[in-house]
Amino acid sequence: MLLLIVREGGCLLKQRTIYLFVFVSSAILIFILLKSFEEKKPKVVVVLKELNSNNQYWDIVKAGAEEGFQDFDIDGKVIAPSNEYNVAEQEKILKDVLKESPDVLIVSLIKSSEISILKGFDKNNIPVLLIDSDIQWENKRSYIGTNNLELGLIGGALLASEFQPGDKVALITGEESNLVLHDRIKGAKTSLKDAGINIVAHETIVNNAKQAKKAMEKILTNHSDIKGVYATTDIIALSAIEFIEENAFDISVIGVDGVTEMLKLIEEGSLSSTVTQNPYDMGYLSIEAASKVVNGEYIGRNIDSGVDIITQDNAAERLDFTRRVIGVE
């Protein structure tokens, strides 16, 4: 009788040991599977035109994208050429990214004619979203950024609102083969002409501070009576302002990017107003769109990140926000 009890007890102990082993093994397996699932986040790569230069605009775009990585649980990174607007370096970056086979590519091409580099992504079924600069390519999934024609219309109207019909203004732009700059100038011209403002000079330059300053000098040498300038980037606008101040002219300047230097000038009253893109929103919205693409959700062919008018009433608020997201004083 005692032997039977011992045998039954041994069987029970053996069964419990087996059950415990199965339970622990199952728990470990479930943990490993869950951990693996958690770690398999969608991979999104953002390739911009430049970073860490004198142009804060792209740093703001990056900050918005990185916020999006966190909010939408994305394994993402933002990269760009180390040299300002280096087409060859951006092409090499894109070739390297293609080898990584991300779930989505978000890119702002330096040259819109470099569409061929994107065909490899399309061939490998990697969705391509365009940010900041739209291009005529039927296989893009979406363009996320500014409606640049609208930006030009608003900027031109804002500049015109300070003057009377017949007053003279000048335009300074980067190369208009760039669709973005072409649309900005087209919009500004339309609004200025509709308001009866006389455009007496139109300078086209490479988008850098040195050439912008020379362009401003040339304009004022030939047209010292102009009252305003519309610039297609803040790099151009700030250089024009620098020359204007150095030579004691009283001329209004409208830029477009909303970098801290422009915002400071409005806050302190040196400029009355400007128009700005929303680069932070642009970066954030691009990641939101990428997340939807990965999840099979619909996204629009164009996602407008909006245009803001900055005056002394809202300059401080915008300046505080910009300083906070890119960590500058």
C-alpha cells in the first residue's frame, strides 16, 4: 500500500514537472515572439538636400521627422550630403539607401532632373514620398510640402500691401529651372502686378549668401528708389537685408523659410512681416504619411504643409518654437 502511494506521488511529481516545463517553455517562446514583433518596426529613411549648414530650414525639417519617428513607432533616420546641395553625394547616399531596402523612402531631390535614381526604389517596390520639392514623376506616392505657387501669391500680396500702385520692387531668386523657385516667383509676380506694383529688377543667382549680396548691390546701383524685395529663400533675404542695412536704405524684404534670423528681425521691428513655410510640419507629416503607406492606408497625392504670415503679433511665439525644436538661442 505504501509502495503504491509512493509510485502515485512520483507520477504526480513527474507530471507537474512536465507541465511546469511546458508552461515555462511556452512563456519563453511567447516572450521571444512578442519581443521580435516589437523590434520589427517599419524602416523609413529621409534623404534631405543638406544638414548642419548655415541654413536652419533643413534642421527644422529633420526635427519634425524625428518627432514623427517617435509618435508613429518608426525605425527611421534622416541623412543628407555633408556638402551644401551636393548632387553627386546625394546620389551616392540614395544608392546606399537602396541597398538597405527600407520600407519607405522620403526624399527631397537637389536636382529635379535626377529622377532616374528613384527608379531603383520603384523597381524594388519601395514607396517613394517627395518632401519639400515636388517633381513631375508619375510613380511618386505623394508630395508633402508647401504649395509654392500659393506661397508666392501670398508673399507678393504681403509685399504689395505696404506700397502704392506704381511703387518699385525687385525680385531675387535661385535658379528657376527648380520648380519650387519657379512657382514662388510666378506667384509673387502675379500678386505684385495685380496690385499695380512695378517690378524693375529680377536677379537670378545660385542660392548662396555671397551672390545674394552682390545681386542686392547691383539692384540698388541701378534702382536706388525701390521700396521692396521679394526673395525666394531666407538665405537670399537675409543677405539682401544685410546689404540694405549696411548702406542705410529703407527697404522691405519678404523671405519664405521662417528661420530664426528672419523671425528675430520681425520681433524687434526691423521688418514688418514675412511669409513662412512650415518645415517642422513638413517633416512630421511626411512620417505620418509613411506610416500610413506601410499600414496600407490611403494618402493623398499632395499633402500641403501650409503657409503662415508672420508679424510682430506672432513672431515671438514662432521664434520660441523654432528655437526649441532645433536647440538654438
